[in-house]
Amino acid sequence: MLTYRFFVRNASSTEEAWEELHSLGALPLYSEEFEDRKEIVADLQHIAFADFPFTALQTIGAFAPVQLDPIDWTAQWALHGLDYQDGYVHLHVPSETHPVLKLEPGPGFGDLSHPTTRLVVDLMESHIAQQWVLDIGTGSGVLAIAAKAMGAQAVWGFDIDPQAVAHAQKNLHLNGMETEIHLSVKPPIQELIKKNHLCVLMNMIVSEQLIAWKDISPLHHIPGHAIVSGILAEERESYLNQASQWGWQLLEEKESEGWLGFYFLRNPPVIKHGIRFPILTSSFSSFSLMPVSSSK
């Protein structure tokens, strides 16, 4: 694959540039922001150099080829992964069927070394049972696998990186869940469009969340919950303002090493003429009225 460093124009945001590259078929790998410039490193995947519209990019002012050294994933996971033994990372979860999960090294994010991954897992313990779950940016598949182990009714996951999806598939097989979790490179819109409840998982930095959430806009109308992390403590207020614009209500919050994890109610019931219209509870067996909380 051809890999390039794209320099974002001063008048454009990293989010806008990321979205433009993604819309043209490139695979953004990561972004960096410095005092004097913003950069995005992206793969062209299977697009030939001559076929990519470099000069027509609206948000990119310049670009340069990048030579990325091969990564020894086994060495990286052995060095940083949580409870790495016998070639695997191990995750202990409250589950009768899968109390210990295993992950093999690979390119997908999620070796449990980062506090944001652990924050999402911690929040899932109390809230994921019986949920229909969509894991956005599944990476190694760790959150999707943990969700299913902790009692999720059904789980879908997707990642724009085909290598991450292939890595996650291996981890599904490793844990005997290859037929229980559905993975893809593109958002599973058609599979989920008619669901009446959905719990969304997102563990990524805020700029990536903004793009990822927009990518599943056909599913925004579905009520449910969201468990997210990747938000720095200093980003708390701005993120909660954004979440409020999405129609999310904060229910629970956790912090670890300067990172935040949130549990939200999405698309809460609407009050019309003094009547509160209910949404389905996570058990899907009955309707429940959500309590009215005063604004602060």
C-alpha cells in the first residue's frame, strides 16, 4: 500500500481533512497536531497513485510519501499488553460462559494497555447485558468480544482498516465467537436500520468520534445507549456539549489516568403536551418511563 503524510490547510480542521481523505477511499491511520501544522498519515490502500486526486483535495495543502517500518506486533503486545502470557493478552470479565478472554497480537487497537479500553470494559460490566451492540472502530475486537461474553444479546462491529478486521476475526475464532459477532469494514447499516434499540461503543479520540458518528447517520434515530471513551479530562465540557447536541444524556462517568469514560442515554423520550413517551428498556420485555431530571 502507498502511504502518505498529508498536510492540512490552515483554514481546515483535522476532522474535515480526515473525512475528505476517507470519502475518497484513503485509509487515515493517525493524525498529529503541532503548533505550526496539522498532519494526517493515510494509506491509499489499493488506489494507484495516478488515480488519486491529490491536486483536487480541498483540505490538504501538501503531501509527501512515508516509509513505515514493519511493526513486530508480538513484541509490542508482549511489552505493553495486559496480562500477556503464552503469546496472548488475557482479559478477565464477569461471565459464566467466557470468564477469561484471549487476544492474539496484531494491528488492531486494543491490547488493554490503554486506560480508555479498560474504562469502556468497566462501564460495560453494569450496562451491556441483553443489549444490541454496535462496536464502532472495533480494532482487535476486544470490546465486541467482551460485550458478548458479558451477556450482550447480539454484537456487530466494524473498522475502516481491513487489517484490523482480519485481526479481530482471528480473536473471535480464538474465543469461539466467530458465529456470534458480525464484523465488517463498512458500517452494518442495513442489518441494524430496523432495530428498536442499540448500544453504541466508541473508544477513540474526539475528532475520530465526530467522523465515526457521522458515518452511521442512518442509525441516529434508533434509541438506546452509548458507552464511549477516548476523551481527555480537559475535553470534558466541550464533549458533553457535543453529546447534548446529539441528544445524549449522561448517566455515568469514570476517570482513569486523565482519560474519561461515559455512559449515555441516547434519544431519550420526548415530552409532548406534558406526556413523556417511553423507550424500550434494555430487556426489551416491557416499556419503562424515564425519570425527569432537572437541568443544572
